[in-house]
Amino acid sequence: MFISELEVSFLSYIYLSNLGSNREGNMIKLFALLILFTATNVYAEQAAIVCPTFYYSSVKKTVEANGAHDKFKHCAVSCLLALRCPAVDVLELGILKELLDVVGPGNAEMNDLRADYHGVGLVTSLKAKTDKACISYCHKLYPENSCQ
């Protein structure tokens, strides 16, 4: 039995909403979530993160031209990628990025994943249908002077 993309998104939201302040425990939960995402794409014809990886550089340039604060960028990049690629693939890329931040020079934050989820949610809920709409909604969700 396969888990649908909608079910994965719903499970992801619940999972991310229940993450606490225990960094090690959260990383284990994130790893388990990544396995869930990967399992849903085992039989896909192409690798799960090929599409968002292909578009990432151009999308990032578009987003950075419209704002530089971290959570806005996570939201907007995820939103723009979700306009071009399957939502579950975009979420997988966001989780992989945060896992790399745990072991690399980056700063892994649960709120980054929440911003990624919000960006993808704008597309899956049909609120954002264009790049401009993604930028606008993410600015509203994550204003420059907020501490989110």
C-alpha cells in the first residue's frame, strides 16, 4: 500500500508541529520523516529531488532579489519550487538541507522546516499560483522585522 502525497504532507505537518527543543530527538524524528518521504517515492520513475535540485539556483536568485531574511527565503524558495516540482520532492529537499546543516557548517532549525512547509502549502492549497504570489504571501507570513 502506498501513501499518497497528501497523506505525507498531512503527516509532515503533524510531525513538525510536535517537534520540541531536544535537538538530538528532533534529528531522529527528521530522519524518520525523510525515510517516510523516500518510501513514498521508491517506485517513482525519477529520483525524488532531481526536479527541485534542477530549479534551486534560479529560484534562489529570484527570491534573494526580493528579500534576504532567512524564514522568508525558506518559505519563498519552497513555494517557487513547488510551482515547478512535486510538493513532496520539495519537502524532501528541505529536510535534506536541514540534515546537512546538522553535520555541516549550517544552522539547522525546526522553524526553517516550518517555513518550507508553509511555502509548499501555499501552492498545494492553491493560494499561490505564480512566483509573484509566492513572494507576496511569504512576505506576509515572514515579515522582515519579525523574529520568526
